[in-house]
Amino acid sequence: MISQAVRMESLSSSIFSEVDELRKAEIAAGKSVITLSIGSPDLPPAPHIIEALNTAAISNQNYGYTLSKGTDEFLMAAANWYKQKFNVTLNPETEVHSLLGSQDGLAHLALCMVNPGDIVLVPDPGYPIFSVGPLMAGAELYKMPLLPENNYLPDLKAIDKDILRRAKLMILNYPNNPLAATASSDFFAEVVALAHEYSFVVCHDFAYSELVFDGYRPASFLATPGAKEIGIEFHSLSKTYNMAGCRVAFAVGNAQVLSLLGKLKSNFDYGIFYPLQKAGVAALTGSQECVRNTAMTYQQRRDIIVKGFNNIGWHVASPQATMFVWAPVPTKQTSFDFVVDLLQHTGVAVVPGSAFGACGDRFIRIALVQPNEILAESVLRIKNWLG
Ligand SMILES: Cc1ncc(COP(=O)(O)O)c(C=O)c1O
């Protein structure tokens, strides 16, 4: 008899897999399905990135193990990128660490920061690994509701002082998945003050820093005065450079936290495949026109969905960033029931907000991962269905 470790019970929201099974069943039944559920970029990396990968991949010498921390060249490229984009100065030797995707960092961070029973403050709704990583470490979660009436920011004043005293880690993410919400530097300043007062570490996931629209520029959490003393920030090349399958990302910020994470990671695994680090360097140091083009593509897609929905009377806010639209359920159904109905009547597959936490249940998440004409087709199908 094979038994499962108790901690496995907290893995993977069944809602995601249930919706995906239904989506696959529709495809198997020959229906035309438009997949707007999976947040994987459909756009390719720029040619100079693929070329750097190709060039490095044909050299016999590049197939050995690499160090978990990252090559000097990669760490320097990440530090310079941060300086240029956010005016944050980083020591590439101590304040930058490579990651096998930011998911790697989010999965392992709590393991080296918290003891069983310690509290980790996580957003609800939130990207699932924010909760899964701490749960695997035996942490207790305190879910910070992100509600429209608070502009999707946690109400820091509403968190009980006893909870704050037991908290070891807070995880934040702006621009946000799934909410597409953004945060101001004033909010980050409040977070930094609270983290100093109660001595917890803050991890800010900045995966969508470059998928920004209409001239909006998000502030780096690390640019907040005092942030580096208590926090780290994750950036990923997955969305910025359309390299999701490459698993290239990095953490920056507090040297002690990064050294703990590095110690754990180097015991668990090795570093990023050398040719992929070369591709990462090409991405970070090369022309950033590809990033502007990617953001512009998502902006146009956002407009098709947001304008299209609003024209049919489904009132949806227009996000300033990310590759997602967070739309209120237009019926009295739960988000799950609505998503199933939507799929079966129109073939449009999206994710119910409840997959990201109980506070998401009145919403659905639409990923802008199809070209303009397919998005327009999905609006048309929904219009015909909702009448
Ligand atoms: C908020 C957020 N963080 C992290 C990730 C994971 O990114 P990576 O590919 O770097 O592991 C995603 C992917 O969708 C995300 O939305």
C-alpha cells in the first residue's frame, strides 16, 4: 500500500485541474475551444535571445553542472538591469542569486526562513505557490484578503498584532496575478515600516514588472528606503522575454536571505543550464525593444477584451499591467459554475477566481495569450451567449 505524506494534501488546487479536465473533454468532443486559462506566453523570445542560446548550445563545453548561484556574467547582467530599470544598486556577488524560474525561489524560500507553526502572510487571492511553499515548510498561513474596495492591497492595519508578532515572512506580488492590480511606493513604504517593526522578511514577486501599459512604470519594492534590510524581490525572464520554458529567473535584495536560499538550493540542485544563462544575459543586456513590443501586444489584447466586454454590458476594469484581465462574474453563480457554463456554451476556457483563494470567488481570470482575432472571436461568442 502506498501512503501519501500529509503535506502532499496541500498541493495543487483541484479547481485548476478540474477546469482543465473539462477543457480537454470539450476538445476531445470536437468542440472549438479558445484557451484563455493558462498564463503561458504564446509569443516567441526575440531572435538575438534564441541566437545566444543556439551559439552556446553547440559548444561541447557547456553541458556540465553549473553553480546554483549563477555565472558571474549572469549575476552582473541582472544587477545592471536592475540599476537601469529601477535605479536599485545591487552587489552582484551578494545581492543577486539565479533561480530556476521564480517558482523555484517561491517554493523554497519558506523552507529556509520559517519553522513549523510560524506564520507566513500570503495574499488571497494569490498565485498558488505563495501558499504551497510555506505549507510545505509546515508554516501556518495568514491570508490577507485583497478586495476591490481596498484597490486589491492588503489592509495592513487589519492584521492582528499577535499574528504580526508570529509572522516570519510576507509574500506580495504587484503587478498582480490574478488581479492585474498594481501597488504604489507609498504602500511599499508602509510594508517596509511594518516589517521593521515586527521583524519579518518580505518577498516581493515582481514577475510582471515589464508587462505594463499606457506609460505606467511600477516601482520596485527594493527601491523603497529600508527595503533591502528586510526584503528580497524576484524577477523572472518567463514573461518579460517570453522564456517561460527556459526556467531563468533571479532573486535580488537582502544578502542574508539570499545566502540562506542559496545554501538550500545548492544542497537541493545545481544551477541553470549554461546556454540558458547565456540566453538570459542576451535578454537582459540586449535591446529592450522586444520587451516594449511584448507589452504593446498585451496592451492591444487587453483593449480588445475590456472594450469588447464593456460593449456587451459586462463591466470590466482595464488593467495597467500583466497579461490578465480580472472580470467579475456577471451572473449570480459561483466563479466555478460560471466558468463551466462559459466553456460549455462558448468554448472559451478561463480560470475561476476561486482557484486563487476564497476571496476570488466573485471573479474569473482571463489570460491574454491568444492573438487579437481569436480574442475578438471569444468576445463575439460570449456576446451571442449572454445576449
Ligand atoms: C505571479 C507569478 N509569479 C511567479 C510565476 C512563475 O514564474 P516562473 O516561470 O519564473 O517560475 C508566475 C507564472 O505565471 C506568476 O504569475
